[in-house]
Amino acid sequence: MTQGSARSVLITGARPYGEAAADVLIVDGVISAIGESATQDAAGAQVIDGAGLILLPGFVDLHTHLREPGREDAETVATGSAAAALGGFTAVFAMPNTDPTADTAGVVEQVLRLGQQVGLVDVQPIGAVTVGRRGERLAELAAMATSEANVRVFSDDGDCVSDPLLMRRSLEYVKAFDGVIAQHAQEPRLTVGAQMHEGIISARLGMTGWPAVAEEAIIARDCLLADHVDSRLHVCHLSTAGSVAVVAAAKARGTRVTAEVTPHHLLLTDDLAVEYDPVFKVNPPLRTESDVAALRAALADGTIDIVATDHAPHAAQDKECEWDQASPGMLGLQTALSVVVTTMVDTGLLDWRGVARVLSEAPARIGSLAGHGRPIAVGEPANLVLIDPAARWTVRGARFASLSANTPFEGMELPATVVATLLRGRPTVLGGRLARIGS
Amino acid sequence: MSAAPVLSAARLMPRHLLSAGDLSLDAATHLLDTADRIDQAIAGREIRKLPTLRGRTVVNLFYEDSTRTRISFELAAKRLSADVINFSAKGSSVSKGESLKDTAWTLQAMGADIVVCRHSSSGAPHRLSNWVDGHVINAGDGTHEHPTQALLDAFTLRRHLKDLRGRRVVIVGDVLHSRVARSNVLLLHTLGAAVTLVAPPTLLPLGVTSWPVQVDYDLDRALVGADAVMMLRAQRERMSGAFFPTEREYSRRYGLDARRRGLIAEHGLVMHPGPMNRGMEIASDVADGAGSVIVEQVANGVIVRMAVLYSLLAGDGDSS
């Protein structure tokens, strides 16, 4: 790597989308040349050796918990942004279940500004659907949409907008500014006290079950509501084979529905609860082998549109306790790529174009986020990630950039590492480490 | 007692007793045999106390009110001459202000050889066993298990029925929320008995299909010729969760009255882990009538818990 003009970067020898190698020149944050012409015009550029690496559009996470404001002991916008950049992300959507709730223009603008100050990824706030996420009355959705934060995705994530009338109204209301409701599908009455997937393991462990139907019933209802008012619906962290069938049927009849799956639901199953270690407690819960198989197939065939992390940092004391008193959630930003590679690429279900689709292009499109998830082409913003597909690494939560260490993949050896991440042409990660900002 | 069972205990016993499923047939048989020997050793003695665990510390860590189980463990430990500490914390560890992990470290620092843990959270003794060096005994965790209850039930059954292989035991009631049922299913299966569960479908876990049991919704049919019937406590608050409509309907369909008592085998036993709701899941005359071993279960609880405490610690001495 040579240091040249700070405004131009040359990536040499990398394979865009895992296809033929081509040099890529970036000038002023925009891809200015690809191929032989890139090398010719690269005088004075900072050179990143991409030999053997794969170049993809920077990842976009539609579902991240950054915990700030409110739980800065678990994560901050700064530490979460660092984890995101190290995971290959150039943009994250921040869920509004903060304290205070991101349910006003003021709070979403605060989160936006915190993200801008850190500058490692674009932090795009999600607004709450209802005031305080209490499911009682609509938050000022248009105020958030027209604020500096330009909010387009609204969610009460962590809680379901279970009231059917409120759900109908919110689906309708956001049409005025092409918003989308991202629903945490969980019928609350069917999940009172629920601790884990309801099935053979919960019966044995004596834990209150979280039945698959509690998710599927809400998704089915919401798809019908979206049909009725011709609105856009996004399903968060879809976790069951039955949900896949519901979404597939809705898409077949033309429902404007999109769906996400988390990396952990693509890899892990409910039997991990047998030692009662709450690092495996998450909402929706880990399901069964057959659910995992259905989720992978649905991601491959497009029934599920995207992978979103549901990155959920929790302080140690909120996990080192009894299962039923632990907070649900898992870290995800720094393991997302590797889990997608091991579950989808190494299995032949997705190629690298597919990875770009589910981790970058589709989430940016669903979230109406300009400048991200764009093709690797001349004239496009240089939000990019360089991946070493041959590398293997062992997950150690304590080494993550997150303030918390609650990874369910601890000790697992996984494929693929992020070598470099570029946000509008500026490396945020180089050599697998955070790049010093301003260098 | 001789040295032989000490050596075999070290090999047979799991480090902790968290689930009845932790016990192999040999370990379960060893525990029940040990209980028999303890019973014989103290029978007829004026001072019903053995010096076996002198100098050992047993901590009763009870996060849930359970006077019966605590007293039973306390008596068992004292009859083996152990030092007993009762550590009661009402409600959850969180509401108490100290985490389970911190409490575990405190007990560890005090040198507890055995921690007997009762907790409203399923799996809490499991968690605890990661944080202490001593042995952990699950004295009932949430809606998970209560392995010493299953052992005392098996001990009682064995007293009357001798070999449990091929015996048919009917367990009736709220299996979904019952730690007694889970432990009994596992242990009775290990010991070769055939278990039938009878409950309204709402009070059976969906995953019961994977258990080594028969399920029947018809109590009369299940009781015919049974060697024992075990009634579980019916909790009135389950009505608010729409598990069953009224006490009366529950009692009619799943209560053990004199007529139903007459359906089981002539030598058949009537059991209940207590505390009973007389008139709901069991009629008073049946609870106090022929074949009822409910009071005997309580007495056997102390003996069986002595056997568990002794057998868990026997391995320690052997390895030193």
C-alpha cells in the first residue's frame, strides 16, 4: 500500500462479485474506472492489494441495535459503527428501541448526528411506529420522515404492532412518503412468558414455548392488511418454515411484502438451549433443523429478500444469569458475512452476486437508502467491501469492537474475513483493522 | 457402611444431580439401594444420626418458598452430621439485588461441599453448577425437574412393588408445568416402568410426543389395572390461562375419587407429591384410604436425600 492523494484509491486484482479480476479506481468517493483504464489513471492513488480477494458493494444492515441513547454500557453508536465497518457494512439501520424511544424527529436526528460524528458507517435511524413502542397510538411518522434523518423504515421492533387496526393505519399512513412498516411478528397473547421455541426441547427443559404459529399468524394477517390497503410491508427476522410458506404465498399473489432472516436463524437451532446459557436466548427464538433448511432455501430462491443481523448487544450481567431473566438477543455485525458464507455460499445455495443481493442491494432498496447497495460500476458511489474468501477464523466475542461480547458463535471456526471496507471511497477498515479516520 | 459402595458411587454418580435423566440405571439403582441401607442402619436406633458427613457443609439455597423440601433436605443433611446452612432468598435473585452468579461465588468462598438449589427459573441449578466447585442438587427448578422427588417416589414404589420393570404407573394432572412429572417420567423409564400420562391436552407439552410414555385423555381407561397412580397438584391459577374452565370440571374429569380408585390393581398405590388440594385432584377419603402412601412418601424423602448427599460426596473422598 502506498500513500498518495487522499482522494483517490486503486484496488488492484480483486474480483468484483467473485468474477474476473479487474482493477478499480476510486476518485472523490466515486468509482471512476474499472479494468485497464483504472490502472492507467491511478497515478498517486492509495493502492489496496486485492489479489485473491472478492469485491462486493458494502453491506447494508436493515436491523441493528446500537443501544444509544440509553444503554451506552452495552453499545454506543461509535462501538456499533466500528463493529459494522469491521463486518463489511457501510450502512446500518438503527432500531428505535432506545431510551428514550426513537419516536420523534428529535431523537432520530440525534442518532443520525451521532452516526455522522463517528463516520465509520452511515447510520440510518428507524422510527418507532407507536409512541414509546407501546402499541397504543401512532408516533409522528411524517415528522420523522421529513426530518434531517429522512426516516423511511418504521418499526416497534422488540414488540409487535399487534393491534390490527393500528397496523392497518400505519401501513396506510406511511404511503404518503413511501415508508415501510418493519413488523416484529409476534402475537403477544400466544407468547406470554415465552422463553424458547415450543417443541421437543422446550418440553424437556420445562421452558414456556414460543410457538411458530405466533409468528406465522401475524405475518399472514399483515400480508392481508398490506393487500387490502396496497401498502409495503417488511417482515423482520422471519424464523419458521411456516412463515416462509406464508410469505411465498403472499408474494405469489402480488403482495408488496419483503422479508429478512438473521444469520443466527440460518445456522443455529433450539437444542443449544440445553445448558440454559442465555447467550442462545433470542427473540424470535432459535428454531429447528427443518426451519433452518426452509430459511436457507427461501433466501436462495428469493422468498426471503435479505439477511439482517438483529445485532443486539447486551451487558454481561444481562446474560450471566437465569435464562428466564436474561435479555434476548445476540451480536451479529462481525459474524454476518461468515455465517452467510458457511450457510449459503459453501453450500452452493448462493453465489457472490447473491451475497451482494441479500446483504447490500436488497436491504438498501427496501430501506430506500440512496447511495448504498449500488452496482460496482463507473459513476457509482464507492461503498465497497473486500473479502478474503479463503481465510478462516475463530470467533472470540471479547475481541469484537462491540462493548458487549454476547456472540452465540463463540469458539466456532468460520470462513471468510473482511479485509477492507470503503465508505464513499475512504477506507474505514484496512487489513482487517479499523483504519484511522482522516488518514 | 462398607468401602465397596463408596468406590462404586464415585464411578456411577454424576457430579451434580440436575436432572433425573443424569442417572443411569446403575446409578439410580445404587442410590435406591443406598437409601435402603441407610434406612436399615438408622432403624431402631435411639439417636437416628450417622457420622458420615461430619465436617462437610451443605447449603440449602432456596429462591422459592418450599418448607417441605427444605426441611427434608435439612433433616437429611443433619442426620448425616453435615453442617447445614439455609440461604433463603424470596423471589428472584435479581429482585433480591444480588445475581445468582455472585451468590454462587459467595457460597464457593464459604466452601460449600453441596448446594441444594430450589429456584423458580428452569435451569437455574444448571447455571449454578458452572459457577461452584461443589456438587449441585436440583431441589426443583421452575417447570423443569425435581429429581429427588422422583427418587423418593421410586423408592416408595420399590418398597411396595419390588421390581419396577413392567409396572404401570399413571401420572395425572398438570404435566406441562410439573417438575415432578418430568423427573418421574425420566426415572421411571430408566427403571423399566411403563408410564401413562393423563391430563387435559392443554396441560401436556406439545413435545410430549417425544417422551417415552403413553398419553391418554381418559382417566378411567388409563387407571384400569394400574400398579400406581400419581396425582399432580392442580393449580387454580391455571384457570386464568384458559388451561381448563372450572375446578369442578377439572375435578370431574381428572380427579381421583373412590370410584376411580377402585379401577387400579388391588395392590395399586395412590401417590401425591404434596401439597394436596383435597377435593380437587384427589378426594379426601382416597388420600387417606387404602393403598395411599402419601405420608410414607414424605418420610422416604429424608432417607432418599440422605442417600443422594452421601453418594455425591462419596466420590470426593475416593479421589483424594
